[in-house]
Amino acid sequence: MKTIYKKLLLLLLMLPFSVLAQNTLNGNVRDEVSGLPLPGVSVTVQGSTNGATTDFDGNFSLSGVKSGDVITFSFLGYKPTTITYSSQNTISVILQEDASQLDEVVVVGYGSVKKKDATGAVEVISQKDFNRGLNATAENLLNGRVAGLNITTSGAPGSGSTIRIRGGSSLNAKNDPLIVIDGLPLDNEASGGSTSVLASINPNDIESFSILKDASATAIYGSRASNGVIIITTKKGSQGDMQVSFNSVTTVNTLAKKVDVLSADQFRALVNQVGSPTQIGLLGNAKTDWQDEIFQTSMSVDNNLSIRGNLFGVMPARLSVGYTQIPGLLKTGEFKRTTTSLALNPSFFDDHLKINLNANISWQDNRFADEGAIGNALSFDPTQSVYDPSSYFGGYFEWLEPDGDRVVTGAQQNPVSLLNQRRNVTDNRKMYGNFQVDYKLHFFEDIRAVVNVGFDKQDGNGTNTLAPFSPAGFQTGSYSGGTYQNYGAYSYFNENKENKLLDAYLVYSKEIGKFNLDVTGGYSYQNFKWVGFSTGNVYDPNAQPDVFTRPTVNLQSYFGRMNLGFDDKYLLTLNYRRDGTSRFSKENRWGNFPGAAFAWKISQEGFMKNVRFVSDLKLRLGWGITGQQDINDGFAYIERYTTGTTQAQYQFGNVFVPVGRPEGYNKGLKWEETETRNIGIDYGFFDNRLRGSLDLYEKKSSDLLAIVPFPDGANLANQGFRNYGNFTSKGVEFSVSYDIFRGEGFNWTTTFNATYNNQEITDIPSDNPVGDIDGGGGNKIQINSVGYSPNAFYVYEQVYDANGKPVEGVYVDRNQDGVISTADQYRYKKPNADYTFGMMNNMSYKQFDLSFAWRASLGNYMYNNVASNKGVLQAGVRYNDVISNINSDYLNSGFQLEGNNRLFSDYYIQDASWFKLDNITLGYTIQNPFATKKSKFRVYGAVQNVFTITDYDGVDPEIYGGIDKTIYPRPRMFMLGFNIDF
């Protein structure tokens, strides 16, 4: 009996231990180099089905573990780590990057390469590197983050950007980079109703960008890659548990700076001093700040919901819905976007068959404010009230002729009525996506067959309505005669664009001893169609409805690439593409574009083994030729006739017949080509704690496609496209990232990039004036000439008095012939910067995170067209029946008259170098707010467009092209947002 009691007692004592043996292990997994948490890490107990996955913050909870269990932590691109469980409650795990497993980190044309094996000048920007804040369009995630990439965006809501990689490669053909989203090359022109090409893409759906900069990387895209390539990879499904994420941000948009014009009191004093009695009599009694009247403080919202997981346990899937609403700073303007995306990426037959389906649809509902109101607000008399109860133009004050029948010639329309009396609304629907099948042959597993079908369809329509009391409406009769009738205006348009793609290629991959061989060869077909319709003003009997179609553009290509590696030290890449375009004649239709690159992994050599502080060192050499055919005239080489307008008809009796008129053409048009040489170094020190790259490049563009005048009698048109001249770009790019602090408590990583770029025209048959400006008629302020940068300012050298004030109408006689003429103009400065910089800092301390980003530009100059056109006395008191406000620059220059070549004075060429703090964001994260192991709640506040430091006198020195004609101002944005993940 005692024996039984002893056994029972022993059993009771052991029972708690047997229960406690089934424990729960909580922990966190981080990257060794950056100290950042790793989401999606697989945590499994060896020999069992028990497992878990880390959440967005690298946290996991693994139940049912026993002392002695071996737990494995594995994640793509990292070395697996195992630990033996010894009844601890929590654990911190550090994963070390495994360079041999970094597959598909760098996405290139028609495939991907391991990051360590990239031979070209390619940069990858992932989510952790994106710009913070509210970025309405995808490209703004990148601004300032990549050396050699410059992005300039207007302040209008949802507006597009000017994107340049290494300054572009052409003078008059398009300089936009090729944008590829999930294998589908996009058309670089937005359809009607859309604000920009990328405005339909939800930035929240983007996983990463690959920026291909040199020709050895871009040559695989041939004819469309002269200006670089931006490859967008969107987020995909996962094989883990279902993950739900909701992000919301509310933004208050404010006007950061106004154009400096005379106040009402200053203007009234000026007119009383210099105006005629008639002009003095026109002065009102109000004190109206017209910029305050047209601009507003607005509130934006951006909401995104995504669900990601393994559908039915067999199909990785992701579904997202997004909604963005941004009212403009300029009243009546608004950008609305709704997006839905679906990604399915299952694999079958032991991963022999991989399928990727990406389907996206977006709707834009936009109202475009009349931006002419900005210019009018700078000139409208500030002594007048906004409203006039006696006005038959909707109760708004307008300058009228003495008989009251019409607005005075030379007067600006009331800027407030310009906004409120126009309703320009558009709807744009965009459906795009691709279906890719990647099959590894069962009977020959070294070969993969890939077929990618893509589709991009845009439908836009809209109406533009003017109130039946707008001064710009269609009017008949006279007010003084009692027969006045104002019909206003109403017009409707629609546009349809289609972009169809078919890519088919084979990939052969083989390891042969110390050799790694990867060969790709295939065919690409892409077709673009565009058709539109416009009614014109339906109230105007002279307006004619019009159906307009653009020529179908067809691109067909054959391409091949070979990647050869030896002993994981020496890498060779060879590219070739043969492109055909419908934009050129049969004789010049096809172009050949080769590329080559070599890389040497110096850090893998035996003599580097004892140099422990060097973790990565690679030398890259690249060369290639790319083409350009993207001009806005698909019929430029064809002899053709077009139908004349209603003003060009031939009369037969009482019948007027439209004439057929011959158009200019150029059968000799051929490919513009750009040859690029690149030498670069990728480096990493101290276990890659300090890492980056340095590149030197030279680009030579020849047979430039440009719109230039034809010699008299040489063509049926005065000007048109032809191959015209050469120019060269040389530059240096430097980037560095440094983990200043890393650990479980505090982390601080900073990234910095710098670019030097110099462009020079090396051959052009004759000088080519460019750069239209306001003031006078048909004036141009820039010129393209041999030996100078493109778009150099062409001006007179201003003479100044002893006090440094410009002497009106007096310029330097540079050729010393005793006469001031166009022969005395000279090329002075340029709009493009010599140096550009970008920097981002990311810091975290426990649950807090802080980031801030800045950019800078040095050596760029601006023509201040606002000051040159409106900063002169005569611009305010030119007429006896209307007076206009003037720019405050008049107080500096004292210029009286609008003539005397004043518009071309180098006085208006100003240093527009700048330093900007783009964004500062402070956040706080609460872990497991819903008592679930994967939940997270983050709240943050941010300021965007924080401040600008510059000597430039205008509103903003960041204007592409270097001519400031009054831009839509960029808002200063104050944000409050939150993210919920569970």
C-alpha cells in the first residue's frame, strides 16, 4: 500500500511539470545588419508540424514547445538559424544575410538577378526606403532617394511629374524613362481626364522599384530605354496566415508662400503718384488680396485596406482597396481616386509551373480648376472688391468698356469668377494588369518557358461648363442695346487608349563546374491605339464636333541576354535587342541595340580574405547602345493630305468645300541613338554597416530627333522632325548608407546620395531658339548651341549703376560695334543643376520612430518670368480704361517701360539653388493592441514640404525647365495618420 501511495505521490508531483512542459515561446527576429524587424520569418519545430510566422514587427508566438525542441528560423535571403529550447519564455533572434540566397532582389528586363550578381548600374528602392507622408502618385515615393534620378512635381492635386534619369538623352524627343509595372511597359502619356500617367497607380500597392540607369542594364529594352527604365513591382500574396492591414492619413494642406506683389495701399499710392487723372479715377476703395481669394486651406484623406494570405491554403493572394481625395490649394480643384487590385501567384507541379496574375482597376474623378486664375490674381487691381452687385457677369466685378457691353481689351478676368464660373470635371477609368505563365520543363529542367500577356486600357470623358454669365461664354447682342444674351459654354469629350503586350521568351540556366550560365531569348509585341471625340462649345454655331485618332503605334522586338559567371568572382552580361517601330519608314524601321557589362567581385579574391573590414567590393564596367523613337507624330515620314479647317475652304457657288492640304514629311527619319559607358564600384564595410556605390558615366546621343525649321522651299511645312545634332552627358553618382546605431533599443540609419551631371551639345547644324516666355509675342529666352548646355539662357548683359541698381535699357556692347543688337546677346547659365543631393534618416527607439528627408540642388538657374512680365511700371498703367497690379520686383529694378529688350536682360536670370526639408515624421507603435500575436497599431504625425532655403525671389525654385511663369504652388502639409495590422 505504501508503494502505491509513493507512486501516486510521485505522479502528482510530476503532473505539473508535464503540464508546464508544453510552453509558449514569444520572441522577436531582426536583421543582423540594420537591426530592423523581419516580417514573414518561418518559425518551426523540427520533426513536427508546429510552427508560426513573424508579424510585421518581427514578433512571433509559438505554443506547444517542450524543453529540448529544436526550433528553426528561416527566411528568404538569410541563413537559417536553429536554437534548442530550454524552457525560456522569450527570445531574441538575429538572422544573418546569406548573399548566396538573395534571389529576385534586383528585377531587370525579362527576369531578375541576384543582388550580388548585378553587373549594371541598377538601384533598388524597397518599402523601407520610400518617402514618408502622403504621396499621391507613385513616383514621389522615390524623390531624392536615388542618385541620378530627379523628379519635379507640380502642386496641383494628383499632378504628374517630370522624371529624368541622368538628365535625359534627347533635345526634342521625349526624355521620360520607360516605366514597367509587373512586366507591362506603360505609355508615357496620360489619357484625357487623368492627371498623370502614374496617378492611377496606388502607391500603397507597390513593393519596390528597380531603377536601371546605364545602357548595359537598359539595352534589353532597346528602343525605349535611352532615358533609363523604372521597373515597378507590386505586392503579391503570401503563403502565411491571413494578414489584414488598414492605413489612413488625414492631411491639412496650406499655402506655404505667396508671390510678392504690391499691396492695395502700395498700389494705390503708386497710381496716385504716376497715373493719369483717368487712371487715378479707376482706383477702388477695397483692400483685396487676390491670392487669399483664390487659394484655400484644404483637407485630404487617403485610406487603404489590404488582405494578404494563402487562399484556400493553396493560392497566395492579395486584395487591396484604396481611396484618395485631395482638394487643391486652388479653389474648385479636386483629385479623387479609387483603386482595386488583385494579385494571385500560385505554383503547381512542385514549382515547375508558376502563375502570376495582376489585375488592377482605378477610377479618377477630377475637377480641374482654371489655373489662369493664378496669373490673374497677381495682376488684378487690389483696390477693387471681388463682387459688384450691378455686374451682369454673375455679380463679379469686371473691367468693362464705357458702353458696358464687354470686358475691356487687355484686362484680366476677375480671378474668383474665373474659378467659380467654370466647372471642368472628368472621369477616367484605367484597367491594367498582366498574366504571366512561367513553366520549367519537366523533361529538361534547365529551360523555362515564359509567356507574359499585358493589357492597359483607359477610358476618359468629361465636360467643361461655363456659367451663362461668364465673360468667356458665347455671347450675342449688346447689353446697352437690350439684346444681350450670354449662353456660357458646354463641351464634352471622350478618349480611349489601349496598350496591348505579348512577351514570349525562353530562359536556359545551368551550373557547369565553376561556371554559371543564364541565357534568355525571346520576342516582344506591343501595340498602342488612341481615339477621341470632342464636341466643341455646343452653344457656338461655329464650333465643329471632331473625331480625332492618332496613328496606331506598333513596336516589335527580338531580344537576347547572356549572363555568365565564373567562380563567383567574374561576371559577364551581354544584351542584344532588335527593335522595329511603325513611326519610321521601312528603310529605317529597324534598329540594333547591343549592351555588355563585366563585374569583378574583388572581395571574393583570396588576397582579400584577411581584409576583414571589407565585406563587399565589386568593380563594374558597362557599355551599351539604346534607341529613341518616341515622337508625337506617327505619320512624320508619310506623304499625306489632311482636311482643312472651316477657315480653309473653297467656294463652289453657295457651297463651301473643305480643301485637302499637303503636310510636311521626312522619309529620312531614323533612330536617335545613345551610347553609354559606365564604370562603377559597389562597396560594403564593417559587415555592410557602411555600404554604397560610386558610378562614373558618359552618354553620347547622336542623330537627335528634334523639331527644327526647314530651309525655305525644302519641305511643305515650315518645321518638323528630323535627325539633328549630337550631345554628351557626363556625370558622377555617389550613394552611401550607414547604420550609425543598431540594437534592440535604438537604431539609426542614414542614407545619402549625390550626383554631378554635365551636358554639352557637340554638334548641331544651327542655333535653335527654345523656351517660350510670357510677354511680347513669340519670345524665347533659351537657345541650343554647340559647345553649351542644352537650353542655355540667351540674354543681354545688364549694366548696373554704382549702387548696384540696373540701368534701364542699357546693356553691354559685347561685340563693341557701337550698336546694341541681337549680336550682343550671350549664353548665360543654364536651368539644369550641376549637383543634386538627397538624404534620409530613419531612427527608432523602443516604440517610437522618427524619420526626416531632405534634398538639395546646386548650380541651377531660373528665368523669373513673373518679375520680367509683371515687374515693370507700364504693366500696371498701360491703358486708360484698366489698371493692373505689378510684381514687387519693380521696387528693386525701377523699370518703367516694357520695351528696350528688357525681357532679355540677364537681370532676370537668378540663382535658383535650393535646400529643402521634404518631410519629417514621428510615430509611435503599440504592439498587440487586440491581444493577438500579429496585431499592431501605429499612429504618426508628419509635416511635408517643411521649409525651403534659397536665394531665388520667386515662390519656389524647383521648376523644371528653368522658366518661372507662375506655378501652381506646392502645399505645406500637416498629417495625422495611423496603421492597423492584424
